[in-house]
Amino acid sequence: MDNTVFIIDDDASVRDALGLLLGLRGYRTAFFADAASFLNAYQPDWHGCLLIDIRMPGMNGLELQQKLRDIGCGIPAVIITGHGDVSSAREAFRAEAVDFLEKPLDETRLLKAIEEAYAYQDASLQEKKQSERVAAQMAELTPREREVMELVVAGKHNRDIAVELGISARTVEVHKARLMAKLKAEGVPQLVRMTLGLNGPR
């Protein structure tokens, strides 16, 4: 599903007002009256931003936020409430909420929070794709190339790797060149980042 603002609030008037505001701004929206409705409908390929009210019948907004984290939902959340307090805000941010907004909602701040959530979501998706590409490239390495890579990343020099693996330094250089080419790594620092899951130039 394309980027969508998922509005989860038990107050129909709030859902209607947010739907009108965001619709006029060109946002795609979807509405849910409670946490259970959203969880029952949720699909792993959904992307965008969650607008979650704290006080709802059944599961409250903070509990929903934690439940979504537990099931691996990566959609960023903006918590909205008519009864804000410091402890609730702290709990929301601890669960990686993008923002914590009090009703009546400030339009400018709301739109900024949604855009931040979209940017965060896009960056996360790009990082995931990059990680998948690196994993596929890693799978192309031979067992020996993987051994050499692990020792290079550990900071060992070619001559030390040669002694440890019982091969010549020249052979180490060949394996190193091949694995760097397969991984499209431009140098050892980038190779280290790849093994840590922090890919690409900095």
C-alpha cells in the first residue's frame, strides 16, 4: 500500500476532521475506531504514518504502539491525546513515537510530524533494501573469501591473515580483491560498515 495516514481514534468527529484536513492536503487516509480494528486489518506491506489516540476503549494507544512494535510493524507513530501528561509522552517516545501532540491539534505541527514520519519510513525502507542487497552479495562469497573478510574486518594485516589461514600473502590479496569486488566495497571502512549493517558511504 502507498504511504497512508492511518487514523486510530474512537471519536468519530476527530476522525472526520482529520480526514477532511488531510484529504485537502493530498494525503491518503484510512480510519479505525479502536486498536482491535486496526490490528485485525493490519498488513505487513502497509506504509506511512499512524495517528494514534491514547484514550480508547479496550487497548489504549500506548498499548497499541507497543503491540505493533512487538509484531514488527515499522510504521512510525504520532501519538495524539486530549489528556497529555509527561509520563505518557515519555512512554510514547520510549517506544519511538515521532511526536506527541495534544488536542486540539495544531495543523502546522501535525503536518510536520506526518512528513517526519514519512521520511523516517522511507529511510527505513531504503536501509532494509540495502541490507537485503548486501546479504545477497555476502551469499556469493566463497568460504575462504568469507574467512578473509572476517579477518580483514577484525583489523588484521594481509601477512597475519596469511599465517593464520596457512596461505601466502599474495593469495590473501587475491581473495581480498575478489570479495571487495563482489560486495562492491570501495575500501575496508565500507566493508566494516557492511558487516555491521551500516551500508553505503558516510
